[in-house]
Amino acid sequence: MTEFALQASNVFKHYEEGAQRIDVLKDINLSVSPGEMVAIIGASGSGKSTLLHILGLLDLPTSGSIKVGGHSTDGLNEAARSRLRNRTLGFVYQFHHLLPEFSAIDNVAMPLIVRRETRRSARKQAVQVLDQVGLSERKTHFPGQLSGGERQRVALARALVARPACVLADEPTGNLDRHTAHQMFDLLKRVNADSGMAFIIVTHDPELAALADRRLNMDSGRLVDVT
């Protein structure tokens, strides 16, 4: 068993704007165990989204290292990073980013098809995960036929289908009404408990953050444990 689902060590990120250097992340150290849910809170512009992009292998740190599922990302080219991202990470965003021309099943199956599993096998696994998130009766519907909460459940199923080491969620309830957001809170916690997958959730919502095993505050590019 891998000790940590995801690990960041001494991560810095800065940007150059002309002669000015902007330090966004400052010596980030984070270790998340399998099955752990971590919430990251903080003001807009504090570096939360930048950190999530780096943890998700969508951006490179200026310095420092990232390990996912025990695999080091040091020195990987973009193709190798993409393969590792597909196999070890799942993503849920504020906006669902579903493909409107595909059914719920095929949207969920997409990560498996990308890794060249057969369409039949990918769709079978997609159905199982859609059942897990309570959409067994909506699996053949297209995004335009689903409510906002249902579309976000499809997005969660898509993140889960590859059985990643860690799911990264960026404001997953930010586009939902209060009642639907509460339902999504409960689902995230249940899936986290049942699956044994790690979850890292960036959120402005204190109720969602309170569900986490650990809360971290991003303040001027630094992570501070608040629990």
C-alpha cells in the first residue's frame, strides 16, 4: 500500500512580469493519505487554484517535487505526465465540463477510453460508477437533459471511474443552489469513505470544509493547518 496518495515537497511557484517577480506559492509541503479528505480554504488570489493545478500535474512548480500514488513526477515529459495524470488523478470543477453531445455513460467512460480501454469495458465501468453516485436511471441522458446537481454528479463519476489515488475538486458546489450543494456535500463524504480514495477540495464553503478530516488555510502562498 502506498503511504501517501499525493505528496508535495518544498513546492515554490513564481511568475515573472517584466522586471517584477510574483511569488504565488512559498514552500508548500503537503502529504495526503489514502482515504483522507483535505479541504483547502483561503481568500481569492491566495494561490489555491495554482496549487491545485500543480498538484494535478496541469502546471509545473518553479521548484520542489510532486508524487502521486507513490510515483515521482520529477523529470517527466508532458506525455508521461499526462499518462500519470490519467491513471492516478480525478478532477471535479465548479463547472462540470461535460461534453454535450455525449450521454452520461459516455462522458464518464471518457478517461478510460483515453487510456485505450475498449468502449464496452469503459461503458460497463461507467455504469457502475453512475450507480454509485445515484444516477442509475439517468445514465443514458445527455447533459442538457440533466439538472445542475445531476450534471455535477456525472462529473464526479467521471473523476472516480479510473479509481484514482486522489480526486482534486475545485469549488465543486460553487455553482449549485444551497439544497443541491448539501446533497453534493453528503455524496462527496460518502464516496470518500466508501472508496478509500483521497480527496483534496478547494472551497469557499465552510460547511463543505467542515466535512474534511483536515482543513488547511492558504494565506499569501503558504499552507497553514487550521484543525
